[in-house]
Amino acid sequence: MHRLLIALLLSCLAAVTAQAEEFDHQLWDGLLRQHVTTATQGRATWVDYNGMQADRGQLQDYLESLSAVTPASFEQWPAAEQLAFLINAYNAWTVELILSGWPDIESIKKLGSFFRSPWRKAFIPLLGATRSLDDIEHKLIRDSDRYREPRIHFAVNCASIGCPALRAEAYVGSRLEQQLQEQTRNFLADRSRNRLRGDILELSSIFKWYREDFEKGWQGYQRLADFLLRYADALELPPAATAKLQAGKLDIDFLNYDWKLNAKN
């Protein structure tokens, strides 16, 4: 009986600890569900920035909650919870950046300058430092080599039409694998961004800019082709093209990126 009570207490303690490790993304989740419209079976989304502007107080409350997390607390979380936190932070702060210029803006690029891109602006108080969007994506997520996750490129959103869709819900550690998988498949199934045209596989420029992330062994992928073969059905590659891709003989070209704002008309 004594051992049973100890086991029950330990089980309860583990459950409480697990709950404590789940950061509350409900504010961001509510904003996304209310102001992001899904189109083409989840392959694209449009943001109602007027609605986001009206609810900017809620967005800023959420951003403050992100900023309140200490590096020590962050380090105690499971990797999936950390990664969900960083993806949400990137996306939420991107929306806040857009609102800083709304409605007189047609592209996020207009919020930069000749000397500094909008992604290099250090304006984000996060994890004990003032950071830029580039810091979150390239230093905290990619360069740490902690997460080893190429699919983050279909989750972080740069507020542009060429980007993978801004998911209409917050990322959470407990469902991150499912969410990343859905984002990846939806993006690869979008023929405006990835398509086979004749004997040439035309891909989003994301695969050109971040090709190394698909070839450094993350998730077992040593070649970009290996990653694409994993999702050959989403790309709708016929057997002949799949065989060429496997053999490294399928020509790949990269499409121009559409930097226009992903704003709801």
C-alpha cells in the first residue's frame, strides 16, 4: 500500500509538471482562429489585418507573456514545447511588425530600409535579450542544432503570399509533429508554389535559400531529393519523375517569390 501511494503521488507530480511545461498560447490561438481565413484546402491563408489591428491589445498581451519567459524556464521545457514557442513568437511578432505600418503597407519589405531588412530589426524582447526575427529563426531555431527540424520552414510565416500559409491556430508542443506534418504536406501540395512542369520540378525558393537544412541529416535527409521523395504523393509526382528524382536526374528549378502581403482583400 505504501509503495502504491508513492507511485500515485509521483504520477500526480509528473502530470502537474507536464502541465506546467505547457505554455499558454490561447490568446494567440484565438486571434488566429478569428482573423486568419483558410483557402484552397489549407494550402493558403489570408490575414485580416484590420481585425488584428482592432484586437492589437490582445496581441500585445500575448507578446508580453512571451517576453516574460526567462531563459532558465525555457530550458526546462521539452524540445517540442520550446520549438512551438519559438514558431509562435516568430509569427506573432511578424504580425505586430506588419501592424506597425498598417494599413499603408503592401509588403513586409517596405518596413525595412536600404541598410537593414525588416528581419534584422532588433525590436523583440525575448529570452533575456532584444532580438530580431532573424535571431529567432536563424539563431534560436536553426543554428542551435537543437531541434534538427527542416519542416520549420513551412511553419514560420513572413507575412507574404509566397510563404507557406500562416496556420489558423497556435502551435503547441503536444501536437507539434502533427501540425508540422500538415503544414508541410499542404505547402507541397500547392501547385502555385511547387509543381512538375514537363521534365522540370519547379519548387518554391524556400528550397533554394534553405537547401542546406534539407541536406544536413536532419530527420535522416541527406539530399533535398530525399526530403521531396518522402512527400512525392503531395507533390503528385508520377512514377517516372519519382524514379528520376531518386536517381538525381530530375531537373529542379526555383520559382520567383511573391512578397506581396498576405492580407485578406
